Amino acid sequence: MNKLSAAKPFSPKPLNPFMLLLGGIYVACMSLSSTAQAQDLKGSAEAGKAKVWLCSGCHSIPDYRADYPLVYHVPKIGGQNSAYIASSLQAYKKGERKHPTMRAISASLSDQDMVDIGEYYAAQNSSSPMNSLK
């Protein structure tokens, strides 16, 4: 019999309830901290103008419908509330909203990018000059 076959099987130690509680509190504090930081950011419509190039591929086409994974009506977002746009992008990034294309795009955005994009689209209205990136 070799030494490996005589070894005792691994048996994990039971989890300490105090350490579980402490870990849960840490995770909650960190997620509240990142949410508070995102809310404290000041967006810039001018900075957002340079960041919407990828958005325009779908959101600038009247009555556009994406067909993957399901047929989905793509909304026009010009004039939408900036905080709503930023929080929607955060929800896609976290997986709380499920559209795969939006999730992939939002994963590449920083919190600052999201608030800038939100400010850019919030500033758009029916009298805004045509912007090829809108």
C-alpha cells in the first residue's frame, strides 16, 4: 500500500457562524460603498458625446428591433432621465437585466462612463441637432 492511498480523506472544518456574519457585513458594506460612489459621480454630456458611439448602432434607428436572443424593441433613449440610464446600465452590468448585448456593452463601461452617457442622452430632445452618434 502506498502513502497516497493511506492518506485520510479531506474533511472541511465546519463554518464559523461569526465569520459568516462578518463576511456578509463586509460584502454588504462594499456594495453599498460602490453604489454610493456611483451616485456621487457628476456626469458630463460633453464627455458622454464621445462615449455613445456603440449605443448609436441600435438606439438611433427608428423602430429598430433586435432579434437576438428574442425579438426586442430597442427604445430611443434621447431625453430619458440621466439617472435612469445610468442605473439601467448598472443593472445590465450586474446581471439584474438580462439582454446579452447590453450586458456585454455595460461590462466595458466604468461608473463615470455610465453617468456621462446618461447626461448625454438626457440632454437630447426633439430640437437637438442631428448627431450621427445619437
